[in-house]
Amino acid sequence: MTTVQIVLPDALAREATKAGLLTPEKIERMLREWLRQERIDRMKAARATLTAEPLAPMTPEEISAEIDAYRNEQRRAAGS
């Protein structure tokens, strides 16, 4: 586990504490939800970009070359 210390204005800290927002469980849930929403937003943006500018279809040879390049990269990363 990691300990995080934050600095908040006193009024905000009191209000957040009163609302039960500063418990470890609540902060974890809020962070997880925020990160999930960020991933969804990035995926939507990527989908919109691909819709506006679709990639050209790949030939079987290009697909094979990409697979070979990926496998070679994985082998290098593994030290083989």
C-alpha cells in the first residue's frame, strides 16, 4: 500500500470529512471511477479519430510482418 498526503483548504477538508469523502475506501472508489472514466474517454476519442480517418486495410503480408515484428520485440524484451 502507498500512503498519500494531500493538502486541502480547511473549509473543503471539513466539508469533505463531513460528507464521508476522505475515508480510504471512498477515496479509492473515487479514484478508480475517475480512472475508469478516463480510459473510456480516451477510447471514445480514439474511436472518433479512427472513424474520421480510417486506417487503410492491411494485406496478409503486412499482417504477418506486424506479427513477426511483435514476436521479435517480445523475444528481445525477454532477453532471448
